[in-house]
Amino acid sequence: MKDYEGAERGKCLRCAEQGLECCEFVVHTEIEGEDDDDELVNLSQEVYRQRPLLPSLQARLASAHPKLEAADMCGNCGCGVMDHEVTPITPEESQVLDVARGLFYPFDLRLCIKQSYKDTACLGLERDGFTYG
């Protein structure tokens, strides 16, 4: 992701020193009021058939593509933006990344995991049948 000055930030150098892997500065896209936790428990299969998507994911898919904001902390590793190396990219690569990030904005990883948990629980699958995606 980009820092406040518009530079793309990649690998976390602090994590690398500790033998940990964080390949990209990540910004989570949590929206105020998004809370699907009650959708994850005690949901009947009938309700699931009628409404399989989490409400917050459904709302994101129906909304316009928002502009992603910069952040001070990495949503992946928790380190600061300055701990992540600057990754030089061409203007064309920057344009492609901006378009891709706008398209994939609704699919915040945290929501994808919650959706997978909901799918697994509502389909009656065991842990080894956990669905990702």
C-alpha cells in the first residue's frame, strides 16, 4: 500500500530482522458500524439459504469503490509504515495497483475469513472442511 507521501511500501524490514515474514504494508478497511458477529452464530440453514453473505460484505459489494486511505500501522504485522521498505514502481504499475485496489476493496481479508467461518458453520462442515473463499 501507499504511505502518506504516496510511496508504495513493501517488505517489513523489522519483521525480516526477527525472521518473520511480512511482504507488504497492508491497510485494513474496517468501516465504522461493521459488526457481523451475530451472523456467525446460531444462524439457521433456512436463513443462510436466504442470506448467505455477511451484511457488511453485501453492503461493500453494493457500494461505490471508495478511495483507500493511508495508515500509520501495518494491518498485517503491526509495525509502522517506516519499517516497510519503499518499493519503486512505474507510473503504469501505480495505475494498475490503484484500479485493482479499488476493485478488491470489498474483500478485506478479515471479512473473507468471517464469511468462510459462516459458510462452514451453516453448511454443517467440520473444521477440516473449513471453506476459504
